[in-house]
Amino acid sequence: MREFILDFEKPVIELEKKIAEMQDLSSDGVDLSEEVALLQKKADGLRADVFNNLNRWQRVQLARHPRRPYTLDYLKLITSRFEEIHGDRNFRDDQAIITGMATIDGLDVMIVGHQKGRGTKDKLYRNFGMPHPEGYRKALRAMKVAEKFNRPILTLIDTPGAYPGLGAEERGQAEAIARNLYEMSQLRVPLVACVIGEGGSGGALAIGVTDRVLMLEHAIYSVISPEGCASILWRDAAHAPSAADAMKITSPDLLELGIIDEVVPEAFGGAHRDWKSTAQNIKTAVLKNFKEVMRRPTDEMIDLRVAKFGSMGVFEE
């Protein structure tokens, strides 16, 4: 994949390239250590200034960065074993949803996650990470298997939304999502979700009814995309940055609103800059939250899960 640089990343990337060039010259016998040290100090300051002051629209762009790790990328980094489960035993195997048994530091879990593609062919194969109803039915089948064998469930959320095509609607997209919401609320095993990129609408929530909801630092989670919201409110998708501000879709916003339970730090500058350290942060947070949830009696765990989602949106005037 060719290099992709966001506008606000450019000054940092250009300075980092300059430092790399000077280090190459130094290795060839030219002593540029003082100049490199000065540039490194400048780069550190610029990097901090840029990434410690991101606005909501810039976080949206980071959440959609084409070099950002996806579900399968994280599974390679956080699991010692992964055996994929295919198909919904009804219509077909939806490649926008990945399911399977995995082991994370000795803990056997069921994994359910959205999967986007890289490159044109892979994006079409994965339907841009937008599941059809059979994808959600496959997810539910896998979760029922996990319940049968008493395995905790980890879901990784990263989708623009459920696929809104005619065929998906004919095969019961709304029913499949609603069924997952109901069934997940009653599963008798611990569930942890982590929003790793885009958490779009019911397509995200269909695998997001869990005991703990984690969210990567630069991920987004919303009922509609900023562009969709702008098209409704302003009749112009160009107002997406304003919509992102109004919707409060970033991890700090959602933590304050009580929609999520924890913000998982990314590598400085975004997950796309360092997959391994971000994956390690996810692994640490997931294992910690599973440990806490697994201490609870099953009936109490389910009651708290239902109460958690039932209380969202309640307000007093």
C-alpha cells in the first residue's frame, strides 16, 4: 500500500524523514549528531503539539486511516491461537465478520469482530467491513457456541455500519441486529467489547452489548456517520466536521457520557504508527476487564449488563 498521510500529520512526517536522512548520512561517516539531536527535540515538541490537541474531525480521520490495524491484524498480535468459525448455517459465510476460538495469555475466548479490507479486491471481498444479516447470524452462532462451552467473548468493533443494500434488507437485516441485541443481553458468559476503529450505528451495536465496552483512544462510536448527520441537518456532507463536534463521538466524549467504560491508549500519533504497542495495550485492558467481570455470579453479571444499557439515554430536566 502506498504511503498515506493526513494533512495534520504532514509536518511531523516530513521532519521525521529529514531526521532519518541525516542519521543515514551520520552512518556514512559524517558527524551530524548535534543537528539530529536538535531536530529530534523539535520533532518531539511538534508531535506533542499536534497529537495532544486533535479536534474531533481529526480523530475521525485517524479512526479511518487506511494503515490502521484491523481485527485480523490484532489477532495475530494478541493471540497465541486462533481457529476461525465460518458461516451462519443458513445462507452463507459473510467475510465482513470474523469469528473463532482463540487463546490470549492462556485464556480461551471466542472472538467476534468486524473485518475491513486493504486494497480494492480485499475491500470488495470484505464488503468494506459492512456485514449482511448472515454476518450477524454467524456472530450469534459463534457466541452461542461460546456460551455452551463456557468461554468468555471478546468483540472487536470496526464498521461504518451494517450493509443497507436491498438483499440485506430482504434477508432481515433489522431482525438480525435486533436478535443479537436481545440474545447478547442474556448470554451467561462474560463479554468485553473494544471499538478499534469506526463504531457505526446498529452495525456496531449488534456485537456491542457487553459487560464492558472499551474504546481505542482515536476510535469513534456513533449512531450515524458525521457525513450522514451533516447531510440530514445541513443538507451538505461538507459540514461533517461540525457534525462530529455536535455528536460527541470520540472516546473522551463517550467516557464522560458513560457510554463506554475505558479508553485504551494508542501508540503516540495513532495505532497505524505502531501496531504492536497498541495491540499490547488492548491485550492488557481486555484481560484486566475479563478478570473483573468473571468474579461476578452469572445472574448478577447479566442483571448489571441489562441495567448498563437500559440506563443509557436517561436524563432529568
